Amino acid sequence: MPWAALGTILRTAPLVLGAADALLARTRRPSTTAADLDALRQRIADLEQHQQATATLAKELAEQASAITAALQAHAVKTRQAFILSTVAAVLAVSALLLALIMR
């Protein structure tokens, strides 16, 4: 009996070894070299620099938007003042016209 089991084990050994090799190949990490690490460090530094530039640009855009808002508010005040002045001028002109018609 033990010899039959041994024969079965020996017949399936190549299949088991092949599966073990496949599993080992899938789980084995490739070796990392110093050049790979340097390249990764450089990429990280580039990404950090890009992130800093993006943050700076966003800050500048926010400042410009704030300046545009302030300019629009100032323009709105001046427009309101001009409207009031033109309304007063129109009322004075109509009053002067009516007074001239009445004084005739």
C-alpha cells in the first residue's frame, strides 16, 4: 500500500512543483535598485514642485478674483452715484422747463 501512495506522489510531483513555481513567480517582488529609488525620489520631488506651483497659481487666481470683485463693487457704487446725479439733473431740467413755461 505505501508504495502505491508513493507512486501517486511521484506522478503528481511535477504538477505540484509547477503550481509552486507559478505561485512563487507571482508573489516574488522584483529587486529594487538604487537607480530605481533615485528615479522615484526624483519623481516625488517633481510632483511636490508641481503641487507647490499649482498652489501658488491657485493663490494668485484667488487674489485676482478678489481684486476683480472689489473693482466691480467700486464700479457699482460709481454707477449708482451717476444714476442718482442724472435723475436729479433730469428733475431739475423738467422743473426749469415747467418754471419757464409758467413764467411766460
